[in-house]
Amino acid sequence: MSKHLNCSDLKQQLDQQELLISQLMHIVASTNKRVSIIEKNVPNDITSESSNTSALPTPSSLPVR
């Protein structure tokens, strides 16, 4: 199933790949922009990793028996 490609076939494939890569880059940039907007609208206590760990009980916050 080997197919010999001539220069014009290779150029056409490269042009198509270039177009697909460009479209993919636009999708990634758009997604990144949306994520940034969502992150700005979500309260910091939900997105902050340190606040998530501080919600766990620490030895000093546990009741003493």
C-alpha cells in the first residue's frame, strides 16, 4: 500500500496540515481565554489549593479529650 507522492502532493499535504494546526491553535487559544474568564468568576476559596487543604482538620483544630 505504498504510495509515491510527488512534490505537489507533498505540498498539498503540508498546506492542509498547516491549516489544521492553525485551526487547532485558535481552538486552544479560545479555550484558554474561556478558562481564564471562568477562573476570574469563581471565588478564590474554591480555586485556591491552599484553602482546600486548610478545610481539612488539623491536629490543633480537633477537640481535646
